[in-house]
Amino acid sequence: MSRAPAAGPTGYRRGLRAVVAGGAVSAFGTQMTVLALPWLVLETTGSAARTSLVLLAQVLPIALFGLLGGEVLQRLGARRTMLVSDGTRGVLIAAVPLLYGTGALSFPVLLALVAAAGLAAVPYAASQRLLAGELAGDDQRALTRAHGLIDTVYNSAGFGGPMLAGLLIAVIGAERVLWLDAATFAVSFVVLLGCVPARAGRAAAGGTRPRGVLAGIRHMRADPFLGRTMASTIAGGFVLRFLAICLPLLAFHRYGGDAAVGGLLLAGTGAGMLAGSFLAVLVSRRLGPAPMIAVAMVFQALPLWLLALPAPPVVPLTAVVLSGAAMGFSNAPYFAILTARVPAALQPKVLQAVMTLSTVAGPLGLLAAGVVIDRAGWSRRCSAWPRSSPPRR
């Protein structure tokens, strides 16, 4: 089915810019909350166990209720889902410093607020991509640019949001940072409400809605191409978190326990993904999504072979930057093809299924990494490699 831009050339461009801008503000708020909430717990209780519970409450809803987000998105429509998510999270996050300031914030109440905010965030990313795809129209290059802008926003927030939160916490404290976080959701709400056409991102008519929480997964399994991409999405989320364990291990054993090298390697992946997503926006004007993905697939894996070489830190750093750039570069064309290939009625559940599976695969990669590394004896092998810098005394 052909999709026309929702509000004509001028309206849909303005709406698309609003979706990206509102998502940017909301994403930075989310990333600041990731640091500010546990920091507040550490400052007030000093308990690492309670801090870990707060972190768990932030991410557990996507694992437990991720697929249900497709039902919400299908019933409300993309625009309304984003508005409800931003509005709900703004109120819930604002309640934390408000109750804290009045002395009424018990730990169970904090966990309930954090879990509720995490639940409200479940369908947001899929609804943003769905709405951006509708506003961009049918052209796959335009779809690639739209998804590339969203990726650039998320990667920028993931890379810079925690750093900004850390600086602000040092200056004004975690409590006031949470007020700022709540304000970012309010700003996003106003931008979306005022700039995205009301007729964009509407829910499908009741008779055309696919039934069942697993409808998105069933559709991907029935389509050979989408089935393979679903497997690669799960594998990609798994491997990315696997690397998050391997890179510090590499720095510890090969480079004399130098934490700075470990930090650089992890930051290199994030910086590469940010650069890759921005490059995808530029390249999409000349290349279609299929050749972009083909190039990205090669460079995701190929540079990682450099990690096996006992070389100076610049070599593994170059490897992870290039691989991260390929990951960031591949995401936008993948979602462009997905958006164009999946029937409109199924898009909410398919996109939400992709988001959920890729998110859940990450923690599984973290859990598996330590076991695989120990059983394969990689730690001992790393220790036997020549070190490129002397151990710290």
C-alpha cells in the first residue's frame, strides 16, 4: 500500500523535524535519568544493593512487557503513544524530587515510580520510528535519512547524556537534575503536540488490526528476509554487550590493567556508532538502503579481527571505532527496508518486536560473556600475550 506524507510537503517536513527534535530532547532526558536516579540513591542510602534495584527497575519493563508495547501502539497510534509516554514519564520523574524534597519518598515508592516510568517508555522508540516513517513517505532513501536522524539523536544522547548528567550533578545535585529530566519530557510533549499534524500516526481501524501479542514475530518468521534480519538483530544486540565485557578484559590483561585504555575502547564503540549514524544520513542521498547494509555488514566484523593482534592500544581502538561506525551505519537502512516491506497494519507490532528482541538480547550477551570467556580460557591466553605497555606498579 502506498503511503503519502501525512500533511503535504511542508507539513510533513515540519512534522518530521518535530519528531526528531522532540525525540532528541526526550532521549537526553532519559539518559540523564539513567545516571541521576541511582546517584540519588547512592547519596541518600549509600547502598549498592538498592542502587542495583533501581537500575533493574528501569530496564525490567522492556523485558517483561516489551511485546505488549505493540498492542498499545496499535490501539493508540504512533503520535498519541509518544504524547502519552512523554507526559507520563514527565509526571513520574518529577514526582521523585518532589517527594524527596518533602521527605515522603520511601524506597518502595521510588521503585514503583521508576518501574512505572520504564513501563511508559516501552513503546516510545517504536512509535517514533513508525511516525517518522509515515511522515517521510514511501521513498526508501527518505526513509533511510529519517531513521538515520533518529539513530544520530539516540547515539548522541547515549554518548553525551550521561556525561552531561555527571557534570550537572556535580554542579546542582542529582535532585535538581531530575527536575531537568522531567522538564525535557514536557518540552518533547509540547513540540510533538504543536508541530506534528494530528492526522499523522493515527491508529488503524479496528477491523484491520492483526490480533495477538506475537503477531509481529509471526509475520517476521513467515517472511524469509525478515526472519533472517530478526536473527541478525538478536545476534547484533548479543554481540554488542559481549564486547562490553571483552574490551575491559582486553585492557586489563594486555595493557597492564590500564583503566584508561578500557574506557577508550568502550567509548570508541559509542563514538563510532554516532559517526556511522551521521554518515548514513549523508550517504542515503546517493545510495539505497540495500547497498548500504551490504557495506556495513562487511565492516562490522572485519575490523574486530584486529583485536586478536598483540598491538599498541591504537590498533584495537581503531578496530572498535570502525566496527561501531558500521553498526551505526547499518541501522538506518535496515529500518528503512523494514518500514517499506511490512504492511502498515502490522508495522506497530513488527517494529515493537524488533525493539524488544534487540533490547533483551543485550543482557543475555552480558550474562553469557563471562561464562564463555572463562570456559574458553581467553583470560589466560590474554595474560600470555606480549603487553604493549608495562604493568602499573
